[in-house]
Amino acid sequence: SLELKRDLVIAVFDSEEPPYFHTNLMGSTRFHQDHCQGFSFATAIIMDLIGHDVELTAPFGAILPGAARELVAVMGYESQPFLATILHEAAENNDALKILPLLNRYMGDMSDHYAFRLGGVPYLFLTCGMGKYYHTRLDDLRWINFDKTHAIAMLVKELVRNIDGQSTAANCRSEEYDTLSFEVGLINNALGPAVPHLLNYCGLGNGINSRNDMDRLINSLIAAIQN
């Protein structure tokens, strides 16, 4: 159980798909605008499409054998300075997951964190991407990796506990905090010995030394995810 100083709100949103997506009728938008005015959120944690394995096209599947199944992307840590530190600590304490840090701009507002970001609320968004069975007849419980889902639940539990321990929570800013060194460290932690091979394939044999280098690596990985 969690013993928290702050209130914890658990919401399950509807009307997230088109034609409601990114409109005023989107469920999370209505929730934020109709029920959350005057609230000071420490962080909104959004989970969407977290139950399946990530599969990568060749040659990334060979470079990252096994690790891809454990991948979960996390976005939004750039919205609040303490979130990068908290996410790094949680990643080190969770051996069952490979946490891939992504700036939100790499993927865009693809889920319900959209309303909170626009509302100035610090946020984290966890996802494994759409996956190859997204919105098909095979998108059922047989596709779910329950061990991975449990590991993500434990990750979120630790994130909630650690965020609750922060004494202050400032609204997120329109600009990003500089998180490059954090991202490099988390990728090295997640992918380990495979990192040099991955960098060489992406033409980054000298390492990740700039945001442009990180852009190149992440865009290559995103393109390799099977959807």
C-alpha cells in the first residue's frame, strides 16, 4: 500500500480516439477543464499501450536481442526538473524493464498527457507504442505480457511515492529543461553492452555529444519499432 502526503487521483479516460482526439470533447481534456481547476498537481502520470512487448525491425532486433521485449518509453521528464532524477532512481531499482527516455516532441501528444501538458501540469507518459496488433482482431489478452505490465505497475508505484516526497511542485514550462546527460545515462543503463553497436550502426561511433546526436539515435529507434 501507499502512504502518501498528497491526494492521489486515479482516472480512466474515455473519448481518447478520433474523432475526439485533441478536441475539447476528449475525455482527459474534459476531466482537466471541468474537474481540476484550482488543483495543484505534483505530476500527472499517464499510461497508454503498456501491456505488450516492443518488437524491432532488422537490424535493430539483432542488435538488441531480448532487451526490446522489456522496453518501455517514458516522456515528459523535461517538464519538471526533479522528474529526471526520480525517473533515473526508479529505473535503477527496476531490473525487469529497459526504460527508454524520449522527449515528448519525439512522439508528440499521442495520448491523454496532452491535456495536462497544455494545462501546465508536470507529467510523465509511459508507453510501449501501438504495436503490430493495435486495433486488429488479434489485439486481445493473448498479446499481453503480464509480467511486463506488473513491472510497469511497480515502476509507477515507486514514481508516485518519490514524487510525493518532493516538497514543492512547480508548473511545467513551455521550454524544455536540458536533459541530454540524463538521457544518455538512462540509455546506457537500459541497453548496456549493446549501446556501442547501436551507435555505430547509427553513425555515432564517437558517442552522443549533442542533442542532434540524440535526435539521430532516437529517430532511428522509433522508425524501427514495429507498429
